[in-house]
Amino acid sequence: MGLLARLVVIPFLIGLLTACSSDNLPDSYQPLPTPITINDFSLYDQNAKTIGHDQLKGQWSLVFFGFTYCPDVCPTTLAELNQVASKLGDKTPQIVLLSVDPERDTPEQLKSYIEYFNPAFQAWSGEQEQISNLAKTMHIFFDKQPLGDSYTMDHSSQVVLVNPQGQYAGFFPPPLKPDEMVMALNELMK
């Protein structure tokens, strides 16, 4: 490689490596290489109000897919998200439980459940097809499984980060680390 090529390529590579590494973000945050556009959707919230993609625009959002009859992962995750919210204060992003169990998670059920964790949190659900499409976009798996005389919902447990443009930007994998989430969100929301 000639001197001129080295003078061009080496600074380019250094710049690329610097841009790709983010010393200020903890390893527990997994950014996507390119944010993914979220198509419009129609769901309902805990107040029985119809909501769509616009609800994800203009602010950062943390979205967790779960359900109110979940015995362990969902209440633990919401408790940890409440820790994050308490540390971020006024800078807290919108926090959403998106129920994958619309059969049982009516607006009334969602409201009483989510307010137990934090009255400022949102809880959404809706038609199964709408939930499935949104889950696929955000790389979330869920599946209804028989359980005795009833059923449970198997589901992914990462928390998805949506940027103010309403795009899927990254995620926090389980187990959640609230302090690291706070550090990452403070850095990202500058």
C-alpha cells in the first residue's frame, strides 16, 4: 500500500472504529446497526383509548411484551423498570407493557395491573394480528401454551428501546440491570 493510500485509509479506519465503539454505553444495551421502522398499528391502552404508531413518536420508549397473568418474569421486569424510572425522574422514557394476551388483558385488567407498578406506565393490547405484527418487527417471540385447565404465554423478555422517531433502536436483554439501563438511557437521551 502506498503512502497516499495509508494516509487516507488509516484515518478512515480509526474513525470507523471510534464511531462503532461506544465507551459510554454498557454492554447490557444492544443497539441495532440500523434502527428498524415500525409500521403503523392499532391497539388500545389501559384507558380503552385507541392508540397507534404516533404514540411512540416524539419521546424515547421502553417496550416490554408480557401479560398480566405472568407469574414471574413480567412482575420482576416491571419492578426493575420502576427502579429505572425512579432514578431517571423527569427524564424517564415512556414505559409500556404490551400484552400478548388480549383474551384476558382487557383495558380494566391492564389498568389495575400496571398502576400497581407505576401509574405513569402504559399498558397496551389489542387484536392478536396487530400484536403479532408489532412483535415480529421488534424481534419478540410469544406463544400460547396449555397449562392445566387454562393457559400461559411463553414470551421473549428483553426490553425494546424505541427512539423518538418511533423506530426500534435496540434492546436490553435479560436479566435487566437497572443501573446500567439508567447509564445507557442517560447517554442515549442527551
